[in-house]
Amino acid sequence: MFFGSNGEYFLGIDFGTRSIKVVEIRIVKGKANLVNYGQVILDKAKKSLLDRDNDYSVLLKEGLEALLSKLKLHSKKVSVAIPAFNGLVMMVDFPKMTEEELAKAIKYESVKHIPMPLDDVNVSWEIIESLENDEEKTNKNTMKVLLVAAPKTEVSYYDNLLKGTNLDVELLELETFSLSRILAKNSGKKVLMLADIGAKTTNLVLLVNGIVRVNRNIDIGGIDLTNSIADNMKISSKRAREMKESDKNLLEGVTSLEFPSIDYIVSEINRMKKIQNIDFLDETIIAGGSSKMKGIDSYLERELGSPVNLADPMKYIKSTFKDKSGNPIVLDSSYCVAAGLALHGLDK
């Protein structure tokens, strides 16, 4: 929804709850090549620092500086994602009008949907030409417009985080679109659901014909999965996290546990389908750190009754990095937002 200037190198930074991830690509002959990547896990031992300063940005800034010191970046411009829960995405009906007329109408229509003064938000919009529903297409007197709103305070927040790093924010967008850019690109699927399972929240994005129809952010994430394991097995959080990240399937078989948070994700996906009059999902793609939990894809597939696959951020990025055994190093599904940010270079 927002675009920066042209350049050979493109850098994306994803500020997550538990980690910061960086992906830098180089566009060569229209193809994306991975040239830099890395992450830093935000140290929980610094909790005392947060309690004293009461400012999470202190931890983010220190983590970012530590990560950037290990990378030799080429780009001086960076793309950053705003968390989905800090923005709004909505599809709105407007009478048929010119773009100039629409630009004026947006100001008045936005007041109905945005729960804060318009002077405090950035509003972007896009006319949607095609939808999946023939009944909607036959209504020639109206048009669908995708509205996106984000607080202006987010711009200054990320500018402050990047002060002293020699990097400037070139692109700032909702992570909804960063995620969609890399996961739905050339998918060919008509109706897609994207589920980015972060540490504390899960971002659900419904796309129809490659267009974001609606997104929903819920307060369920990897920490809840870890807590379910700890509670069910009467073990420490550390041990529970190790179990979650192991090859053991805790969702099926005699050792299966109950995960109310996963069931809640299923119920929210079904609710979004119902509200949008969607009968069937062609595919659900899961991303984020907890999407790698053994068995979560097959569990969701069974409960949703439609195909579920793990996100592959390397589908459109070539990597020349090798491990000690000579095997290609690839980014896993937790890098989707950062990679999606960097891939805006292919939109040029």
C-alpha cells in the first residue's frame, strides 16, 4: 500500500515481540537474491531495564544495534512493518466516481470507520477492480475501495528506533501487506487465508484474488502454546518451549494435549469466512515462529477442512549461502514479514 524509491538493494526489518529479524535482498535481472539476513532474540534478562525505564523501545533499540553490528548492509534505506494491531484495513463501498472525487470523499467516509481523529492518522486507499462475487460485479453503481489507516505516531516511533543506525525509513506499511506480498505472490489461489502466529498475537489475513479483503489480529500466539504445554505436562516454561520446538507431535496420538489457543484461531478463521460469505478456502498458509510446531499444519487442515501449508519465504528469493556441510541456507517461515518488506523491490 505504500511504496519507496527505486534501488538495487532492499532491506526489511521486522520488529517482533520476542525477536528482531533483518532481510536484505539484491534485485538482479528481475530476481531477488538474498545478501543479508539475521535475527536477535530479545533478552528477557533485561526485564529489569524495561521495568525501570518503562519503555519497550529501549530493548528494541539495543537489540537492533547488536544485530546490525554483525551485518554488512548495502542499503541505507529500510522498510519497516507496523504491527497489524496498530492499523486498520477495511473494504468500503462507494458510489461510482472519479479518483479526484474519491480522494475528497475518503476524508468524510473515513470518519465513520477510524476511531481516532483523522489528523492523527495516515490514510491510504486503493480502488479494487475485481472481486470473486459475480453479484458484486454486476452492481455498476458502486465500487469497492480498500482503506488502510495507521497512526502517525508509528512513523516517529520507528524513526526514533533507527536513529544512530545510519538507516532511514523508506517504506512503512502494515505487516498485513508485507505478509501478503510474499505469501500470496503468484499463488494462483482464489481464496487464501494467511495466519502469522507470532509470540503474543496472530495476524489473520483473508485474500480474494490476491486482494486483502480483511484482516484480524487476535491476542493468541506462541507463548499461549508454550503455556498450554507447561500446564498440561506440569513442566517449566523453558522445558515446554523446548518441547514445542522439538520433533514431537503434541497434537496427535496418545501424547496429544489440548490447545485452546489453536482452536480459537480456527474459530476466528471460520468467523471471518462467515462474515465475508466465503464457503471454502483454497489454501491456508501459516507463518511465524510457532507455525513450525510439529503437527500444527495437519491439525488446522483437519479442523478447517481445507489445505494448510507452511509458509516458504524462499519461494521467490535465491540464496547462495551455504552451511558447513555445503547445503543451501534458507529462511524459515518466521522471516516472512522481513522478507516481504524487502521484496517490495520487485514491485518497482
